[in-house]
Amino acid sequence: MLMDCRFVSLDSLGVLRASGPDAVTFLQGQVSNDVARLNAEQSLLAGYHNPQGRVIALLRLIEQAPQEVLAVLPRELIAGVAQRLARFVLRAKVKLSDESSQWTISGVVGTAADTSGVTASLPAALHAAGRSDGAIVVCIAQQPAPRWLVVAPRAAAQPLAGGAKSAPQVWGQLAIASGEPQVYAATSEEFVAQMLNLDVLGAVSFEKGCYTGQEVIARAHYRGRVKRRMQHFVSNEPCTLQPGDAATIADGRLLKVVDAVSLADGRCEFLAVTTMSGESATDGTANTQAGIALVDAQQLPLSYPLPP
């Protein structure tokens, strides 16, 4: 079905470029997904982890050209990620560079009516990549509305122009509704991969070789049920939450906020890591811990099932 669309500027995102004959091999030993599967038509979502398996950053990997990989992530994390990755370059023939100033990043959101037909030519499969007017376009979500990430050279004309523009909050609310995590400076190294549902979202390969944090992530996958996972909530009254905030809800569960967006009526819709409903509410943390806010919130379904 053809879709109408809206355009969103995503200036908070930037680009880290890995280039050289060993770019793919180098990244294969650093991130959680199988980078060998990356090609011009297929992007990858991957986690970059510390040795304890905690997520330093989430990377959207895109093949710009053979031996050239673009990693899209929040600008505030790029310098730190590049510095950490550089420690492992050693003799590998790969160059890491922050190229945020050379690219514009925007989003396309499909809607139910067809008035422009712009999205009809865009990649339809999840994670599929294509080219349009010199830009790289990646399908990053299909529910609750199709969304595409557009990475374009800054010097080029604005790609896919002509549709209505929307605020970044629209993109953020759809990302939260689809259960799409993000990692910011406030939450970097807070969560193990499975806490952010990266295994469910296809951002972790359990068949590839070793990478930083792999032992911890694999142990959680093969040896024990994950007790805490990212889940979807909305507050029942006006409140403000930010990534990294801690709160408790009425059933006593302690939450750590992953991402949040304010709604038009002042309420807050958010993703947070907590125990599954019906399990131990505190997971070893006292409900009455000083400084932890009590939030009147209800749980909403994710757009994908979590493992039992």
C-alpha cells in the first residue's frame, strides 16, 4: 500500500565511519551482530559492549561502499565510542572517523493515506537498505507505523523532499511505541544486552565468533532466564522522566528509564527496564529506597513478544 509520509530532522544522531580493507573484520570482533551479513541492501542493528556485557552504545550499521561502514548513533556518544574502539585497532587496516558534520540524518514516517507516494519506492523489509537521490534509506520499523532512517551527504540536495515536517517528538513516540531502545550518555553501560531486548530485536548473533562482552551475553542466553527486560509504560498523570531516571510503580517494581517522551496532555510514555510482571518486585532493591520517585503508570504491550 502506498503511504503518505512525514519528515523528521534527527540532528541528535551522528555518523562514525569505519573504512579500510579490515573494516568489516575489525567491527566483527567488536559488536554483537554478525557484521559479515552487512551489505548494500541490508543494514544491521548492533550493540557495542564493555567486557561485562553492558551496552556502551547501539549502532545502526550501514554499508556506504565496499570496505566503508557507517555507524549511526547519538552524537553525544561518538567521541567516546571512537576512542574505545581505537584501542583495539592495533595493526588492523581500518580508520575510524567522526563524520557527523558531513552527513544529515532524518527520518521518514509513513501514514495511512496516500497523497505523495514517496514511500512506495523505499525498502519495505525491516533493516533493508536502499538508495534514493544519493541518500541511504533504511527501513527501521514497520509497526505501529513504517519508519525509515535517511542518511544523506550534507552537500547533496535534501532527499525525498516535498512532504510535511514533524517534530522529533513524533519520531520518539513511535520509537517507544515500537519498543525500540536507544542508549544515551546517561544510560551508557547501564544495561546488559538482553535487558534492552537486543536478542529479541535481532541485534545479537549467537553463532558468530568472539566480541567484547560476548561471554556474559552468551551466558545469559544459554544458562539462565533474564530476570529484567525493557518494557513499555505510560503514566496516568502528568510527569517528566528522562533516560537513566529510576522510579517505582504501584506494584512495587523498580524501573530504570531507557527512553521517554512527553505526550500532549503532560503524561509520559516510556520504555524502562524492570522485572517482568508477577515476579519479585524489587529484584533485591528496596521499594522505599531514598530518592526513588513513585510514578503512577500502567504497562502497555510491546510490538513484539518477550521470551517466557
